[in-house]
Amino acid sequence: MKLVRLVLIDYGNIYCVDQTKANILLQEPCFKSYELFSHGSVLECLRYEIDPLPYLDALWNCRSDGGDLMKIDSQTKNDFFKAFISIHGAPNADVWIQRKLLPSTCTWVFEDNTTNSYTSWGTGGPKCEPAQNRMRAKATSGYNWYDRYQGELYTYLCEMDPAV
């Protein structure tokens, strides 16, 4: 007998149908205050925080419940980010996204020190100034990226893989 599993996503819940037993199981896909969101081929649990924080506090807040600050590593993920923020974000609010500057090499890396060639820099960026060592997506520039001082206050987006 072959086990076939059908997964349906509807209104933020995942329904699994085990066709050999005809059982319907309900599973919450996202942890606590995270919301399931899909755009194209990307499916993520996201939590947008409207109360601005400095970068390191935002990062810690995301990680405190098992998530992470939004990591944009492709055009697909950037399109996904922009789609989510345009619906759920505060109007004209800039958003912290995950990257930090290694000033000795002028290289932008993720918090785990991995690199990625995808960028969406705004006009004139980045500057490679050690004081502007974190990255934000700027609302008034179509959410293109700009380097900023980590102590500035911006909204932020946490992400977590869905429990599928």
C-alpha cells in the first residue's frame, strides 16, 4: 500500500490529508505571532514589528523565539519581501534587513558570516564607512538597500521556516 500525503494551505493553516487512513490533521504552520505568507515559489512565516529598534535589538528579538532577521539572498526573496511589506508594513517605514559590513574588506555578509552576490543597493550605496555597518531597506526608494548606523531605529521583519 502506498502512502500518499496531500497538503493544502488555506487561511494560514496547513491541512494534511493521509489518504490511506482518510484522516485530516490540522497543523499550525507558524510559531506564535508569525504569519504564513507566500509569494510565487517562496513560503515563509513572517513577523513584522512596527515598533522601531536598533539593529542588534531587532536581531535579538527575532532570534529569541527561533526566528531570524529577514535574509534577502535573491531577486525572488527581494520580490517576496517587497510584496509582504507593501501589504503589512507601516507606510514609509524603513526596515532592517540582515547584513553587516566587514570593514577590513568592505564586504557585506549575513550574520553567520556567509556571503551572497545578490544586492539591491539604492543610489550611492554602499559607502563602506565602518560606522554605517548594517543594512536597511528604505521605503521612499522602493525598498532599495542603504547602509546605516546600527543604533538607528527602524522597523524590522523576522522570518522562520514554516512547519510543513
